[in-house]
Amino acid sequence: MMSRGGAKAASSLLKAARPRLFSTATTSTIRSMSHETSHLLRPAVADLASPSGMSGWIWTSRAPAMGGVRFASTVTLGEKTTTTDANPKKAENESSTGGDAGGNKGGKGIASYWGVEPSKITKEDGTEWKWNCFRPWETYKADLTIDLSKHHVPTTFLDRLAYWTVKSLRWPTDLFFQRRYGCRAMMLETVAAVPGMVGGMLLHCKSLRRFEQSGGWIKALLEEAENERMHLMTFMEVAKPKWYERALVITVQGVFFNAYFLGYLISPKFAHRMVGYLEEEAIHSYTEFLKELDKGNIENVPAPAIAIDYWRLPADATLRDVVMVVRADEAHHRDVNHFASDIHYQGRELKEAPAPIGYH
């Protein structure tokens, strides 16, 4: 009789717990379930002396323990859900772990139990830093005194090939954008940000294969790619691309990435020389941009907030100031890539010359 009672208790417990095992349960639900099944367990407890009763007790004692662990994890979630429903703003603020800049629009934080929480960063004046895409120690004042007129005269076959490749790419660009320099700058930066990433990636893989250091060139080239990407993020605030311009970016980037990847594998000196000439064209384009701004053909709007913080511009900076610092950046990239090409032309490797890290 007592063994039948134990089996009946186990069957009733399983039947009562089945709908709740994989659902979110609240504390009150678990208490009611425990109350419903507690009287069924008593016969099994009283029958500990018999072997059949012992087996019944072992099963019934383990089942609630496992259920308790399962419910313990879902009870917490259920209580949080209730709190959020009661006061969503308060719960959202309590679970917030980050700012709203650099892509987190709306101010909604990301809750996680991994314990990876961003540190609170402030500016030099004590105000909160609002950008996630870059940090205060990555900002700088552009060197506007750099010589913009320097040009590498092509002397070898590869130099001429690189030079005329870039010149041939300028013709369709002029035809498509004409004097829409905001959109032109945006398109230019989607291409200009590729070589540094490709070069840095290939040097990184080479360093791993050969078990050797890179002389800092991996970091230098990745810095260049990140700097060019910040140019794009800035001009995105000035010129909103149309759907066909976005489609063009996808096409051009897909073609240029693969072409430059193969070019760098075959001849790094050709690849860096071509980027040097590409940066010379960028200097020319931004100079024309400035002329249009000075003539009044393009409105000299206030500088985007991201540009003011990234280049440490004054609060009243304008689009003209942004174009000036971007042009200076392009001049520095010109120097770095021509320098890298010269190293290869001398039969040396990049690791043999210290990389110009932080050269802005």
C-alpha cells in the first residue's frame, strides 16, 4: 500500500510540474505547486524503513531539487519582467551599462551578466564623453602646416602604372559627382579606408607566419584605415547618400578591396605607391572643395559634433575647418605610403624602418 502511495505521489508531482518546467514561473506559482504536492510526499517519508519506500524517497527528493534549480533561474527573470512592466523607465535606467553615442541612439543600455561594463569617461573639462566609436586619447589636433604640394615624380614602370591607374579612376569620379564635393568626399573615403586595412591585415598574417615583429607597421596602417573611416563618419553628417550612391559604394568597395588585396600580394611597393598617388588626388579634391566653400557655392554649415571632438576643433568650427583638417590628414597618409613604397624599392622590408605611428 505504501509503495503504491509513493508511486501515486511521484505521478501527481510530475503531472503538476510538467506545464511549468520550461516556462517562466513566479514565486507564488512555485509556492502553490509545493502546497499542492506536499501532502503527497508524506507517505513516502513515513515509509523510509522499507526498501521500496527508500527507492520512492530517493526519486521524490531529487525531483524537487532539480525543479528548484530550474525555477530559481526563471523566478529571477519573472520578477525582473514584473518590475520592468511596473516602471519601465526605472528598470531601464538600472540595467543601463553604457552611453548613447556612437550608435546607441535612444539612450538604452545593454544589460549583461558577463560583468563587462564600460568605464565612465570624461573630457578634460569634466563633462561626460559621449562617443563610443573613439576615445579622448585617440583625438588630436591636425598639423595644418604640412606641405600640401609635395609630389612623387614617377620614375619606374611600376610608378607610372600606379600613377596612371589613379588618374584613370579620377575621370569617372569627376563625371559622376561633378561639383557635389560633399558626396564626392563621402565616396572617396569609402575607398581610401580600404588600403590601410588590407595592408595591416596582410602584414599581420605575415608576422604570424614568420614569427616576427612588424616594426609597428601593422598598427600604423590600421591607424590610417581608422582615420579614413572617421572622415567618412564625419561627412555622413554633412551629405546624406542617396540609394544609388549607397549601391555604388557596395560595388566599388567590392571591386577595389579584391583588386588591392591581389595587388598588395603581388607587389607591396606598387600598392603603397598607388595609395600615395590616391592621397595626392584626395588633397586636390579637398582643395577644390575649399574653393567652392569660399565662393559661397557650398554652404559653410557648422561642423558636426563628432568632428569637433575628434580633431579638437573650437566649438564654433565650421565645415571649412573640417575640410582643412581632413586635407591635412590626407597629406600625412600620402607621406606614409610613399615612404613605405620607397622602403620596398630599396630592397628592404617595412619592419626594418620604424613605423610612423601617430603621424597626423
